[in-house]
Amino acid sequence: MYAPGAKPGYILEEKQERAMSAIFEKMLEEMQGDYAFKFDLIRNYIMEIIHGALKLQPSETLYAHTDANARIASLFAELLERQFPIETPAQQFTLRSAKDYAGKLNVHTNLLNRAITGKTTSEHIAERLTAEAKALLKYTDWNIAEISYRLGFEEPAHFSNFFKKHTSATQGAWRG
């Protein structure tokens, strides 16, 4: 569902629509409640919807690769996306460089860079890291140091420099 070129929407049969509607109703009902962990529960309902959508797509279409480069690029994209979203303070972004991904995929860094088209491996990683940083700044109450650490930066100043370079804004301005 989230892979490049994947199907962005699905036509549901009546039974599937009822099941999804029931999940949305649970989410709305939960929002009205005062349960201390209601957002965790809602996040789980969202995951249930996502997995329901993933089940609608036949698995043989998920892994159709025209050549080795397409397979490597697909595996890289999947490996990158598996690190996100960062939902808890215990979770941390660990694969930060093209070399890290190449090692996990058992290919040389040069081969990985050639397999990925349009942008370099590092640019793809930086884009995804920036998107996650924006989400964490906007939707969590974690301080900058916590976000910095979760995203794999050793110092908040390094995170600040990275964020400003990729967004032309400060974290405070983004957080609003």
C-alpha cells in the first residue's frame, strides 16, 4: 500500500465496508471517552485499518521486480519504511547511512546507489528522516533533545543543523 507505484485506494465490498466502518466508529467513540491510553488504542485501530487494506492487495503483486536493481531498490525502500513511525521514546532510528543499508542488504554501497533511481540513497534517507522529524515535532510533546536522540542524532545541535538544512526552518518554527 505504501510502496512506490502501489494502489492508493481500494473499492470495498459491503462486508469489508461494514468492518472498516465499525473500526472508525470505535475510533470516534474512543475520542469521546476519558481512557488514559485512548490515543494508543486509536493508533492500534489505525494499524488494523492499514493491515486490512494490505490484505486486499494480492501478495504476488507486491514483489514483482523487473530486474535486480528494482529488487534492491524495493528492498531498500521497505527497510527504510520499517524504521518508522517512531511511536515510543524507546524506539530509535538506527540505519542512518547508505553503508548501513548496503550492509543489511548484503550489497556494495555503489550497487545500492546505482539501483536507486532519481536521487541518491542518502537523499532518500534524509527525506524520510525529515518527514519523520516534522511529524514528531508536530504531533508529539517530546522535546527537541528527545526527538534528536530518537532520530539517531548524538547531539541536538546536529539535529538542528540537519533540520534547518532540509526544511529551511527551525524546529521551533515548525512546531508552531
